[in-house]
Amino acid sequence: MDDFRPPTGAGAGAALRKLLPPPALCGFLLLLALLFTVSYAVGAGAGPVAPGMHDPGTVSDGDDGDGDGTTHGGGGGHGG
């Protein structure tokens, strides 16, 4: 019975293949990252979901957008 011995250098390639994840997993993760990147870009391009939304860190200039330069107190009460 002859013993089978792999050629020298083949052990390094086999060890490297054991350490790397399967190619299908690498492809799936790459596709997932690409999908998230594209969806983020589309969402950033679409802008805010509702009118008047802004980043929490932004500061208003005091104008409520009605053109007279005044701000009106909040609340749902009637003027009087």
C-alpha cells in the first residue's frame, strides 16, 4: 500500500482555503453592502420624509416662513 503524499506547498493552499469563508458567503455580503449603500444614497437624495423635518442639531433663524419675520407662539389656542 502506497501512502499518498500531497506535493510540497499544497498544504499552504489548503490551510488558506480553510481560513477563508466560502465564496458564496463573500458574494452575499458584498451584495448586501451594495444594497445598503444604494438604498442610503436614494434615501439621502429623496430628502426628509415630511415637510419641516430637519436635523436635531440645526437652529432655526426665528422666521416661521409667513414672510413677516415674526414668530408665533405655539399651542393650539385661539388668538384673543
